[in-house]
Amino acid sequence: MFDTLTDSFKNAIGKIRFHDDEKALKKATTELKKSLLKSDVHHKVVKDLISTVELETKKHGVGKDNFLKALQDKLTDILTLEGAPKGFTFASKPPTVVLMIGLQGSGKTTTTGKLAYFLKEQKKKKVLIIAADLQRLAAVEQLKQIASNIEVELVADEGATPTDIVKHGLDKAEKELYDVVLIDTAGRLAIDDELMDELAEVKKVANPDDLFYVADAMTGQDAVRTAQTFKEKIGITGVVLSKFDGDGKGGVALGLTQQVGVPLRFIGNGEKMPDLEQFIADRIVSRLMGAGDVEGLAERAAATIDPKEAKRMTQKIKKGQFNFNDFLAQMEQMKKLGSMKSIMGMIPGMGNMAKQIGDMDLENSDEIKQIKALVSSMTLKERENPDLLNNMRKRRLAAGAGLEPMHVNRVLKQFKNASKMAKKMSTKGGMKQMQDMMSQMQGGGGLPNIPR
Ligand SMILES: Nc1nc2c(ncn2[C@@H]2O[C@H](COP(=O)(O)OP(=O)(O)O)[C@@H](O)[C@H]2O)c(=O)[nH]1
Ligand SMILES: [Mg+2]
């Protein structure tokens, strides 16, 4: 997450008034420098950022707006490589072949699944995964499970060599007209020649359009160093930073593109399949400045939420007809959007909430389990009409769901509140009200809109 970095920028911006003097600017940049270094941004990147921002702000006149603009421009500059691809790019002639490489445990296999899910759900592509990590039986098993969960085709053969399986997979992709082929490879605990040789061979056979180096964000500057080595030895065209949701400080994402000379293409921010984000500089800058990433959120929602269904649901909510079936259906939809933490981080002014919420697990929280147990004990009529539930029916439900009557009452009350809240939010300006409430709870409004 970008919380720590966003806080650093917010603090610095807060130190400068609408019109101000160079002393205030110095104070703001000195503090910013300190906190960026603390967030594990490389010192050269920090130095470059600070000196440019100081220079540009002075040139246009010291004041909040010019400082903000200078920061925004420089950040965009730092996160962009001229002419380099952004997010996922497709080859002119399908299939687009991507080789996933990296150290053991960096998140290659998980990221392969996430990418496949992203391409299938958001880009509506036909995706094939090739399991070329044949070192460990468990690795193939892990990929099998992931592929079957997201319903993506997998080519795996424990007996084959990595190059054979890649050849076999590419043939299949060609014949069966796949759009994208993702190849998961073996890693090692550290960089060694044997690994590099194997990867070089796989690369020769696969002739990939992209080579994504998957790096664990929690390893900080080590992620940058290993990426540099892989770039020299194998050649990479993009980096994916996994485990960005961890308590890493996030600074590595800021410098990586310039340091390695290869664009950061994706960020992994959770263990679940939807927890992957394209790294698009403008959007990231917007988030770093505390303005959220509405575009990214809308994109994700558009791909997962059926607009007709959403409209039908809104109508029901407005009429107060929201029932238990709808409730469960909504839960399923939410699950597809990704972890609560990653969603909140994209809503303007809610970045801090994300920190407080932690990771609400929609599948496994006790409350959700109770609700599911309860709903499955209901008759169809009861599911459709929560008002039917009198005391006798409640006792029957409690027994059926293995809950205390007290729990049943609590769940029903929560459901009533949720449906009231939903009704409120569905009115015009409801979402705005909610946001205002949230930002008041955080003890401060969001940042003003950033001038473009
Ligand atoms: N929290 C979190 N965990 C991740 C993320 N990506 C991968 N992991 C976890 O990291 C561990 C290693 O991932 P795996 O894909 O098996 O790594 P590989 O050895 O490079 O294939 C697994 O437990 C994953 O669930 C991420 O973005 N966030
Ligand atoms: Mg693996």
C-alpha cells in the first residue's frame, strides 16, 4: 500500500501555505526527504526528486499550488520510462507470450494466476498457463489449484523438462487460438548459474513478448538489486512487485523504474486472485497525493459487476425490498472486487481507512459464516421476506444453523441496518455523505483537487 508515502507527501504539502517563503519550502522538503528515505526510497531518487521540486517551485513562486504541481510532475516523471509499455500489452499477433521469472517465494505462481484472472475477467481474453516449474511436485499442484479456481486452462506434465512442456504448451496455444500464454518458471533461493541457464533455455524456446520479473516488495532495495541482475543475465521487460500489501514501506516502488531502467508493470496487493493492479503512473501519482484512484476502481468494478444486475439491485434497495438472497449475491460480487484493503485504498480520502480496516476477509470472517449458515437454514419464502421471521421461526433457524438465538437476533439486526444504510447510500448524494462522514472520522478532509 502507499499509505506511508501518501502520508509523507500530505505532510509536506501541509507545511506550505498558499503564498509562502523559501524557508517554508526548505522546511517542507527537508522533512519530505527524511520520510522518503525512511520509506526505503533510494537516496539518489530522493535527491533528484527534492532538488527538482525545489527548483520548479521557486521558478513558479513558492506556494501550495506550485509545490503540488512540481511534486506531481516530478513523480510522474520518476514513475515513467519514455516509450516503455504500461500495464499489460498485447503482441500484434496472438498469442502474447509472457515468461514469469524470479526468486523462490517471490510470488511468481500467485502472480501468474492473478494475471490470468485479470486478463480473463477484465480483458476478456483466452488464457493458457504453462507450468514450467517442475522442480517440486508441490509447485505444479499449487498451480493446478489456482488454475482450476479461476477456470483457466493449464498445461502441466510432471515428467517433462521445462523446455518440452513450454514447446507443448505453445503448440496447443497456436492450434487452439489462445490470446495469451503465461509461463510460470522455477525459482531458487538465491541467484545461481544453474537457474540462469535453465531460464535462458526456456526463454530461447518460448521467445516471449514480455519477461516479467516478480519481486517481493518486502525485501525493499534487494528487490531492485535482484531485478538488475536478472535484467543483465536474462533480460527483462517489466517488473511486478508482489506483497505490496505487506508492511513493506512502499518506497521501492517509487525508485524501481528509474533504478532498473525497466518499467514497473503490476503491483500485487494481497493473496487473492483479484489483488493485482496495473501500475499506471498517473493513477499512482493521484493516489500518492491522496486523491485516490477512481479510474482504477471503476475499471475493476466495471469488469466484475454486471450493470443490469446492479441496476436491479439498486431498485430493490430503494424500495426496501433487499432480502437475504440479495445479500449473499452482493457478498459474492464484493469478493470478486478483491480485498477490502485494496478497494479502500483506491477511494479518495479513504486511504487511511484502509489501514484501520486491515483485511476484512469476506469469505472467512465469523460474521459472514454465521450469516451464510443462517440463510441456508431459511426457507425460500423467508429468504425473500425477512419480515416473516417471528420468534418461533428464529428458534428453528438458530437450531438449524447451530447458533444461539442471541446470535440470530444480532445477525438479523445487522442485516436490517445494512439494508437501511444501503437505502440511504442509493439516494442522490448518498455516497458523498458517506465520504464526508469517513473523512471527518479521520479527523481531516482530503486534499484539494490537484491542478493539472
Ligand atoms: N500478502 C501477499 N502475499 C502474496 C502476494 N503474492 C504472493 N503471495 C504469497 O507469497 C507466497 C509465495 O508465493 P508463490 O506464488 O508460491 O511464490 P513463487 O515461489 O515465486 O512461485 C504464497 O504464500 C503467496 O500466497 C501478495 O501480493 N500479497
Ligand atoms: Mg512457484
